Amino acid sequence: MGFRKITIRESAAESIAAISWFLEGEGLLATAEKFTDDAYDFITKLADERKRYRTCRDPERDLMGYKCIPYKKKYTIVFIELETEIIICEFVLSRKIYW
């Protein structure tokens, strides 16, 4: 069983950090840390070579060959899937993407 390399673009990392900072600002320090850890753990699990993911249903992202996967129903991870690498491009609210 092999794993692909995971690359997280700066914009996706900033989106995760912004959500975490919001939670910290609300006084939920433990929740903010848990959210960040869980998000990165979920992204790490995408590296399994045995799994393939479907393209986004959003027409713009589909044309660019992006793949989408929901995270906790509220967020969507948008990425490019290659044979040896997965590039995480966006971490956005699911309601901002046409499903």
C-alpha cells in the first residue's frame, strides 16, 4: 500500500487557519485546535493510492479537472489528483460550491 505526496496550497492553509482563528476568537481554543488537527488528518487520508475521487459537479471546477470531497458536510476540499501527488487547492464552505 502506497501513499501519494500531499501538497497544500497557501490559500487552502489560510482558509483552515481563518476558521481556526474565528473559533479562537469566540473563546473556543480547544475546538479550534481540534478542528485544525482533524482537517489536516482528513487531508492526509486522501493520500491512499488505492482510492480515486470523482470530479466536482461545479462546472467551473470540473473544466479545470478539480476533484471535490466534502468535509464534515459544511466544508468542501477541492484538489487536483495526480498519480504520485494530491494538490489541495481550496478549503471552502460547501454552500459556495454548486453540488
